Amino acid sequence: MKIAVLGGDGFVGWPTVLHLSDQGHEVHIIDNLSRRWIDTELGVQSLTPMDSIQERCRIWYELTGRRLGFHLIDVAKDYDLLRNWLAEHKPDAVIHFAEQRAAPYSMKSDRHKNYTVNNNTSATHNLLVALTETGIDAHLVHLGTMGVYGYSSVGAAIPEGYLDIEIEDLQGEKKGLEVLYPTKPGSVYHMTKSLDQIMFQFYAQNDGLRITDLHQGIVWGTHTEQTRRHEQLINRFDYDGDYGTVLNRFLIQAAIDYPLTVHGTGGQTRAFIHLQDCVRCIAIALENAPKAGDRVKIFNQMTETHRVIDLANMISKMTGAEIAFVPNPRKEAVENDLIVKNDQFLALGLDPITLADGLLSEVVDVAKKYAHRIDRKRVPATSAWTKDIAARVETDPEGKRLKSVS
Amino acid sequence: MKIAVLGGDGFVGWPTVLHLSDQGHEVHIIDNLSRRWIDTELGVQSLTPMDSIQERCRIWYELTGRRLGFHLIDVAKDYDLLRNWLAEHKPDAVIHFAEQRAAPYSMKSDRHKNYTVNNNTSATHNLLVALTETGIDAHLVHLGTMGVYGYSSVGAAIPEGYLDIEIEDLQGEKKGLEVLYPTKPGSVYHMTKSLDQIMFQFYAQNDGLRITDLHQGIVWGTHTEQTRRHEQLINRFDYDGDYGTVLNRFLIQAAIDYPLTVHGTGGQTRAFIHLQDCVRCIAIALENAPKAGDRVKIFNQMTETHRVIDLANMISKMTGAEIAFVPNPRKEAVENDLIVKNDQFLALGLDPITLADGLLSEVVDVAKKYAHRIDRKRVPATSAWTKDIAARVETDPEGKRLKSVS
């Protein structure tokens, strides 16, 4: 297949590119490199030393003899460039990662909220319109998030995208109806993925676009089979308060003898998936494309759920790190259950890597190996979800008066 | 109250401004005048001769002694201007009409699709962020549309925004859950109103914004009590294929002896409301604001439903006009039932103007009076919903080979 990967320089984008190239596909990266600019804005850098995209592509070619295309296009701003590129290259599939993907970043300020909405909405819509306009019938695979559903839910298992409900018809009789599972996003970032879902539904119905939406859990892990092959192919690893996900931040805290900062009680339950499984899921989704006229195909792309406090305890046991409870900067339920259906990927052959299996190698191969590159100041999460919460967190900031408990 | 009307120069915006000013409120119009630019783009003009917004405001002041503020701000592009204006003026309420509001215009081309999504999404989100950022606690009243629900529904009465469903919890027990009534927008324009709804939900929940969303039917009628007071206060009347709604276009066709062009069978059922009732509903909504922390308050703002063919027959009887069936440029069900709940406005005292009462005066006072200003070329609807439909309509364009039947 010829595959375009929008956002192919990013955290999941890059290992996806390598995985698909390794499978023999012709892969083109389309990226505006905005994630690198955001590193500059925030004054942070990947824990792992990361080369330029051009250099990464060169190394991959030297190792494998496989070419990767790189095209500097801002999908959100350069509609004409995107459309013309698609019309010229006619990819069989387009994988869409080209969105701002950190919830805390999306909540930092009014400017960051607007940027996230404008960037993500325009990127997705430009792509949908360009696919419609060129008529190339490429399968669109989008990275969504489990987070669209919120976590303060009623405690029902989250199905894969759709829900069968009953409504009363005009004669007062019960009738079945399939609807998109209702979303309740918890941040501006998550909200944009909920907006994406509405746009996908429209373009699948109106123009017959073939779309798969992957509702992904929190990704952990750094390496895939391909990124391990050369030091300069290494993936990025974010540990800062905006882009670092909970597990990465615990690993880093453990590596530098900083207490593991648990927000609130740590009773929040989240869904997780290893990076290696992500790229496998994407490859599986590519092989199982919907037909024109089909509804949007939605997969839950996650493999296990854990409470935050249990993750902290697991890492504490492995490393001896202390645990500290700090005020939660997010507006969310203190505790929640979470059960997620992922039957589709399991049926299609996914054999998950579990945290129990893979976590220790992350501690040793990544966190400890690169501990000398950690900037302690960047570890606390400082983006507060509301003005009230900002005022509360301000009086008890992380890293200053940590209430250590273990 | 001090009230800002975003889009106060538009079709419903202007009569709303006059109605509220007449009630004694301090009213400020914020508008980028984009609707006037679109007239220029399309080479069309309002049937009724319409003055500049500055002149309209001057006349109103001369007649009533009441000042209207006018502020040229592009809400979608000038976030900083909007935020600073709100911080300085601290309105008690903001009425948000500042969106591209024609479904056919939104489907004309890739450029029009992108413009509609970028403009409408950014306008709404900029406003939500500016309200959050300034903390002025103004009541936001938004003009939405019944069209978010689509018209090929299962034939259930459309409730006012929310639906109670049952889901199974983790113990397998049925549990009640209130969700937003599922949307199924039929055009890019309608889709943007569905996106708005998600954004409203988020900002009401996360930041306690007080929001009312009015899901409006198709507006008919030209005059309100205030616009009748002076020839230069007259409202706009659109009859072209993009901005003219079905009833306006029938009226104009009748006035110039052009057959009433019914798309498809005319079995499409739509919800309607008179312009005078719109502005009354908005005033009622203002007096019944939600409290901080409340869910978004959603009203269905319509008063009666009709099949398109029945409207054509009604006008045909009044005027002797012929009816012609032409291919439907929209992708929609051939026929549909539609029952809409509007109990909330009725309970709050709305006494609807019916088509049966008001239609004749539209024929005489508006369509016939200004018939000399009609450009026949602009009457057919030419925006097709999909490329397939465009090809079909192309071979049987309206106004060329009309299949007249009466």
C-alpha cells in the first residue's frame, strides 16, 4: 500500500511509520513539525535524544534500503497543498495523527485552548474535504482517544463506538436505534476528538468516505521492534507536566529520586496500551478497512485498565520511590471505575504486552539510562483545568510542599 | 440589561437588536459584516433595499432616542478584540448569531465547506474562551438549528435537547442516563451547529458558563413590530438559491410567474417559525437564564411543521402559481415525518403566529411590492450535496427544463 502518515514525526506517528515501512508499504510522512516547536515554546526536550526527521529517515534508509518520503505541510493551514499532494500521490490510506495531543497543554491558557481547537478541527476537516474533493477513496485511519467519554461515567462498560438505545416512535411504540456512544470530554483536547467524531460521521454518510477511528488509551513504552534497531531511530519520550503521561512521569520521578506525584487520591482509573501494540493495532486497522457507505468503524485501542495509585505502587515497589499526594489540577471525579470493550482487536489477533511484562525494561532501558538529561523543574504538572483549581493548586504547588506518604 | 448581539447585522440579528432595544435594554452590535460580503461574492442582494448598519442605527436613534452600539469585530478571527471588548463592557448577556448560516452555501465547494467550519467553530470557541477568561458571567444565548437532528430520523418526536436512555451498569443492572439527543446533521452548516453543541456542553461543565441553545426551525416572515416603523429599518429578505429559505423562494417565484420549484417529491417535512416569534423567543430565553453549574438549556424554537409540497400548494392557491418538481440537490430522505416538542416556549407564554395567518401579507407587502428587484437567474438552487448529485442535477437544472405539473 501507499500510505500517508499525517503527523508522522510524532510520538506514535514515528514508530507507526517505521512499522509500516518495515512491512513493505510505501510510507510518506506529512508533518508541520509543530511538536518540535512546542518543545521550544515550553523549554523542554524529549528525554531520549531525538534527531531531525530528515536524519531519522536517512538512517532508516541506510539500515533497510527503504525510502520514507517527508513533506513539510501544515495540514491545518495549507489545505491547497494537502489536496494537491493527495491528488498527485493518490495514497491507499491516510493515517491522521496531525493534532495537538496533550490535555494539559490544551488547558494552559486561552491561547492554548484556541490553538488546540483551531488546529485540530481544521486539520481533520481539511483532510476530510480534500479526500472528498480529490475522490481518491483512501481509507482514513484516525487516532482518537478513550478520553472523549470522560471518566466520571455511570459505570457501564464502554462499547466500541456505538450504543443501541430504544426510543418511542410517534405511535408510542419502542423502536431500536443505533447512536454514537455519548461523549463527555474532560479537556479542550479531548473535546476536539469529540468534534472529530461528528465530522467523521457526516463525511462517511454524505460522501461515502471510508473511516476508522481508533479510541486509544494512554500509551506507555518507548521502543518498538524498529526503533530499537539504531540509536538514532529512538522514539521521543516526554516527561514534562504537559506532554508526559502519568506512567512516563512516574518512571522519571523514580529515576531521579523525586516522589511519585499522585493527583488527588489516585483513584482515577485509566486505560493503557503499549506503544508496540499501538502500531500493531494501526496495521490491523489498515488491513480491515470499511467499505464506502459503511458507518465509521470505531475500535477501542487499549489493552488494560489501572488505577493511578496502583501504577504508583507498582513503580514504587520496583524502584523504592516514595509516593506523594498532590492537589489534582484536573476537574474530574475523585475516583472512577472503567471497563472498556476491546473485543474487535483481540478477535483480529492482537496479543497484548502487559505492564507487568514490560514495565521493568522501561525503568532500566529508558528512565535510568537517560536520567542525566532530566530537568527536574519540568516534572510538575502546572496546567490547571479551571480558574478555581488554579487558585487552589497555587497554594500547594507540586514539588514544593510534597506530602510524602510512603 | 446590557446585551451584546454577535451577528447583529444579520437576518435574525437585526430584528433581535431592535426588539431588545425597544424593550429598554442597552444593545451593542458586534459584527464583521461578512453576510454583506457574501452577497457581493454571490452577486445577489436582499430583495428588500437594505441600508448600511450605521445608517440603520442612526434611523433607530432618530425614531426612538435609543442608541445602538456598533463594533466591527470578526469574532472568529479577532479573539483579543473580542475578549477586551467583553472585559471592558461586561454585558449581562451575549446573543451569538455570528456564524455562516446557509446549508447550500456551506456545500458549494471545498472552499465554502472549510470557510463554514473554520468560521463557525472559531467564532463559537473564541466566545466561550473569552467568557471563561474574563469571568464576566454573561448569559450566552446561541442560535442553533433543528437541522442538527437530520430529517431521516426514526420518526420519534424530537425532544428539547436531551434524551433519557437506559444502559447496563457493570453489575448488569439497568441504569438511567440523560444524554444530548443524538445529532445527525445533513450539511456542513448543520454539522457546525452539532460541533457547537459539544463545545457548549464542555464549557458549561468545566467552567460553569451559563448557556442557552435555541434549536430553531426555518424562519419565515420579513417584518417585526420594530422593522415596520421606518422603510430604512426593513429587514433583509433572501431569495437566492443559497440563502433563500424554501418559503421565501416560493413567494418570489409566485411574484414573478416562475413555477414553484419543489425539490424531489416535496414530501420533506420541516419545522417553521415566524421572525416575530423568533425575536420573542430570544427575549423569553434571556429572561429565563440557567444558573452556573446547570446543564446547557436547550429550547426547540419552532411553532409548526409542514411538508414542502403543502407549502407549495398553499402559495399556489393564494397566487395561482404553478408547481414544478425538480431534482433534489440535497442528500436526504425522500419523505419524512417530523414532530417537534416546543412545550417550554409555549409554557413561557409564546403565542405563535401561524402561516395561515401571516402568509398573505408576505405575498402582498413584500414579494409583490419588491418584485421589480428580483434577479430571475438567482432563484434556482445550484449547490449540490455530493459529486454524484451534482452530476445528476447538471443534466436537469432547475429553470431550464421544468416539469410543470399544475
